[in-house]
Amino acid sequence: MPSHPDLDKTIFLDTVDSTNLELKRRRDEFQDTNVLLVSDAQSQGKGQKGRRWESAAGLGLWMSLYLGRKSSLTHNLQLLSIYTGLVVHEIISPLIKRPVYLKWPNDIMIHSKKCGGILTELQWQGDAIMSAVMGIGINLSHEIEDFTLSIQNQATSLKLEGLDSPDRASLIDAFVYSFLGNLSFLDSSQELATKWNQKAYHMNELVQWESPQGIFEGHFCGINNKGDALVNIDGNLQVFQTGEIRLAEMI
Ligand code: BTN
């Protein structure tokens, strides 16, 4: 059971539709508290952009942290997702020989494959954030055939990356300790962005940027202190708040 002075409650479930959804449904119950919810399986795991997140029992760490304490919400929450990615990076990379990268906005990559993702959802009242839910999915014990065929060439797990028996409990402890223990780092946005940029996937590489405004090609230059992506397109540094990054096809 993870313990931290800023964590009020931890709930373990066998199965749930989505740990993010469950925490949001029980928001009234968790008012002014910080709650961690871990589920062995999710029947409707949610990814970014409404995608499905494969969350079979016994294969991964599927958890969400609900931040409801006023003291936790007083920090600058603009970089909450970026910060969560850094914390996941910090707990995973010592376990793996290959380099771990962060792909904008918050994919956890090992070499060129995705090992985890983060889904942050903020609950607003007017222009105030009342609570935040950070959903974290980390593939732990998958063999390649445990992934759906269509993602087998894009996905990986800690086991596939050489970690024989990933220990879910110690990853949970490490996450809670680091996440809640360093929350004030959110207020050092430039330092946070610099740290993220040191671990950025495709940094300074030629990428295709797929955004609602169209597809652009340029060099990825990391993030600014608001967490926006910076892409150098024909000598102009463009700022993107949404979109997706892809390595440009080399001719
Ligand atoms: C992504 O698309 O990269 C984000 C994936 C986030 C998955 C996690 S698993 C725990 C939590 N509950 C969900 O339904 N999604 C997040």
C-alpha cells in the first residue's frame, strides 16, 4: 500500500471500465482529498484523443491519481501532464538498459516503441481548477502477442525491454513518492520544460506535424514553459498546442 502524507486513500479494484472515469464519477466522495485508484484490468481503458487503451488483467499498471486537496491544487497546473510524464520517466528509466524518451505530449517511449501513456483530465469551475485526474498506463508484462495485431509494431512493455518480473507494487510506491513529493516543481516551469526537453523523443529531428491546421514539416525543438510544442518550420519557430508528431519520411 503506497503511503505519503499527501495521499488520503488508495483503492485497488479487480476491474473497472476506466480508472479515470471511476474517479470522476466519485468526485463528490473524494472532495478535498488525494486518492489513488489502481485496477488490475479496465474494460474501457481510455487513451488520448478518444482512443482505446488496451488494459488486460495482470499485464500492466493501470492507475489514476485524483488530486482534490487544495494544497495540491495551488501549484501551477499548466504543466501537470508534462510533469507526470517526467515522474513516470524517472521511475522507469533506471529499470531499463535502453534509453527512455518522452514523446510530446506525453507518451512514454522506449527506443521507438510506446510503453506507456498519460491521460490528464482537469475539472474546471469557471476559470478555477477544482480537481485533476492523472491516468497512467504502463505496459509491464506483455509478450508481443498480448498486444492487438495492429499495434504490435508500435508497442512494448518493460518485460519485452528486458525487465524479467516488473514489480507493480514498487512502481506504484515510487510513483506516489516522487509525484507527491515534488509537486512544487510545477512552479518552476522553465526548469521543468528544460528537464523534459533533455528526454524528448525526436528532439532536433525532422518531423511531420499533424495538426488541425494541416500537416507541416520541420525540426522538433521541444517544448516551451507552457508545455506547447515548438517546431522550426522554414526558419520560423511555430508553437503548437495540439497535434501529433511523426518522423518525416526520408526520401
Ligand atoms: C495515451 O493514449 O497515451 C494515454 C493512455 C492512458 C491510459 C491510462 S490507463 C489508466 C487510466 N485510465 C484510463 O482509462 N486511461 C488511463
